[in-house]
Amino acid sequence: MVRAVAKKGFTLVEILVVIAILAILASILFPVFARAKESGKRVTCIGNLRQFSAATLLYASDYDDVLPRADGCQPYSSLNPELNRPGRVPGDGCSQWPFAYRFNHYSWPKWLMPYVQTVDLFVCPSRERDPTMWSENGEIMNAYAINLALTGALNTWGNPNRLGAYRDSWLGGKIGNVPDPSSAMLFMELSSSRINFLPVFVTPSANRQVAYPAALRELWAPMFLRWRSPTDCTPTGEVDRILIPHNEGFVVGRVDGSAKWYSVERFLSETPSRRDYVVPPYAGGWQCGPVDGSRTVSEPPTWTGEWPLWALH
């Protein structure tokens, strides 16, 4: 007679122990996987920036070493192909909202499109492109920003005689005039739904102005660091991981076509303070960072020391 052997099941304690072990392993491995995934996105971001930085060099070689800064109106030229359907954009798409066909520094990727294969290069995989600006204006916000202090900017379309129609770079807008192209910043990642360029200080208040970099550490700190409170933008020492997705840093593209990851700490340390970069008084509105186009000053800024990231020598 064969005696039946009872099957032994897991006890509740054993199951709880296994669950606890799995939870511990998950808590260890998930952050590792997340960092690895983000590192992969950062590599893609660097690759994107290198490609359109190279396109900028090609542009300059075709235009006697001059960096791009065009302004104009080209029907059905939106970066968003959906906006190029006839009747999709009211008006001319240039003189009033939406500005889908405007060809200026808000749509600066258009300057480089003849030299690149896809508009996707201008979108960082770690950032979500602002949906409103994309769907209405065809502008790519919350991705990369171009340094207008080096390129200069035009606002000439429709009225070349308006105030600030010509904003010329203080270095002349040519690559050959940049003292150290391997260090000077031409592009950077920027979390913003309002601008995709680095704002400038301009002088004088006239039709033709000279643009200088908004290179103040105190201005940029609130753009990268957590605020003291939602209504007090005094920066704390903690990096805002939503604004800065690449492991407390972001990618910078330089004039020579190279690209490099910068920690927030390094970027701010290579940006002069108000003591080092003296700017005459200007209108308010930048207490929480340089969030729009420019501020007019009575005379050019002055500086002491070497600040190669900003081409200040």
C-alpha cells in the first residue's frame, strides 16, 4: 500500500520574506535602470546638438563666416508640417499670432534646415516639446536655445525702422571674431515655454542696437535651482530635476561644433557674478531668470576676468 505524501506549500512568513527581498532588489535596481536610461537620452541629446552645430558651421561657411540671424516671412514654411496645409493658419502667419511662417530667432531651426535631414534633431529626448507653441506657432520650445549675443538678431520683417530692428552681436556675428570657439557657448538646453534663445542686454535704445550676453550668475540660478517657494524664486542649492533632467546637468554646444554635458554647478561657476560683470540698471521682469528677449541698458556692460563660456575676454 502506497502512502500519499502531502505537498508542502509556502508559509505566509516565507512569502513575505520573498516579497521583501524583491522589494529591496527593486529599490536598488530601479534607480540604476533610470540613470542608465537617462544617460542614453543624454547621449542622444549630445548627438543631436553636435549635428545642428555642424550645420551652423556649414551655414557660416556659405555666408562668409557670418552666423545665422535672418528675419522674414515664408508662406508654408512651418517646422510643424500640420501648419503648412492651406487654410490651416489664419492671416499671413507672420504679422500676427500665430507666427507659423515667420523666419526669425523664435524659429531659428529654420535657418539650419537646409543643412539637416530632420526637424527631430531640435527636440531633446529628455524634454517634452511645448505642445501649444508647436501646434499654434510651429516653434520648438523647451528644448535647445541659441545664443543671440553671438549671432545677433533681426526684427526687420514688416518694419525695418522699428526700435530694435537690428541687434548686432558685440563680436560682429562672425565665427572668426569669437576668441575661443572651443569654449564659447552657441547653444544650450533650456527649459522654457516662452523662449528658445538666450536673451541679451542691448544698447542703445534705437533702431540699431548692440547685443551683449545676459551672462549673470544671479540671473541664471533661478532657471536651474529649486525656488524657496512657489512665489519666492530665491534659488536654493538644490537642482530642479524637472527643469534639469540630465542628472543635474544639461548639454552645451560650442562655436567649434563640439558639445559637452555641463553640471549646473559648473555652468554657474563659469558664469560671472554681478561683481565680475557689471550691467547698468535695466527694467524689471528678470527677477526669476531671463525669461524673454532683451533688456535695454544705457551703456555696454563691463567685466573683469576671463569667462570663455560666454566669450568674455
